[in-house]
Amino acid sequence: MTEHRLIAIEIDEETLAASGPDAEHERRVAIFDLIESNSFEIEGVARGPYGLRLSLQERRLVFDIRSEDGAPVHVFILSMTPFRGIIRDYFMICESYYDAIRHSTPHQIEAIDMARRGLHNEGSDLLAGRLTGKVRVNFDTSRRLFTLICALHTGQTRANVR
């Protein structure tokens, strides 16, 4: 197994508290999927694996990366501003998708799902680009990280995402 991977993810409950059991479940699933399979290489750092603690500081996502024994490796702050529109649109299309499952034809559901996956890929590409120079991730890891970022927003008021 590669050294360049995440083995633990912790969410700061004081700044990124889940808004209820559904939001907490979404976070746990996203974290499990990310830990299960990822490629996470800190630029210029030859060691790993890593633990990641996520917190929010003035509407920015703080990545506090630690070594396996908890020693600090790198901290960087990611502005959420470039993600606001994509996350808002992603939530809207997810709502449409869940509604379509109950009321639409399979063809309509498939079209909405394609649009949902397209937005997810767009968010993943944006995230990978924003991580350039800090962390190298493959496409699947970028998708899983974007899923986690969205899960961190699940259940929060839409005003927080805008």
C-alpha cells in the first residue's frame, strides 16, 4: 500500500457541526469512502500516510495534515468562494434527482443523473486545481474529497453556501 494516502479524517465539530442525523450519516459515508481508497501526496513531503483534520475558519476550509503519529506536516486554507456556485447547483440538481426518482420516467431520471455527475466532476476538477502546489490527488480522490466537502454542507442553510 502506498504511503501517499489518508488513513484518518477528523471533522472539527465546533466549526463544522452536522445539522442532524442525516447530515452526520452523509459525512460518515463520505469519510469511509475516502479512507477506503485515496491517493494523497503532500508536495515536497516524502513521508506518509496522513491524518487530516478539517475545520472552518472565516468561511475557509482548513486542511490540517498530520503524520500517522500525529506530528504536524502541513496546514493550508482553501477558500470556499470558488465552490459556492457549484455546491449550490449540485444540491439543487440532487433535489431534482431525488424528486425525479419518485415521479419521472427512467429517461428523465437518467438525464438528471448525467447532469448531477457532470456537476460533481466539475467540482472535482475545481478542487484538484485548487490543490495544485499543495497536494497531489488522483481523479477518484478528488471526487471523494468533493463529496466530503458537499457532505460538510449537507443540512446547512443555503445562505451558508452562497
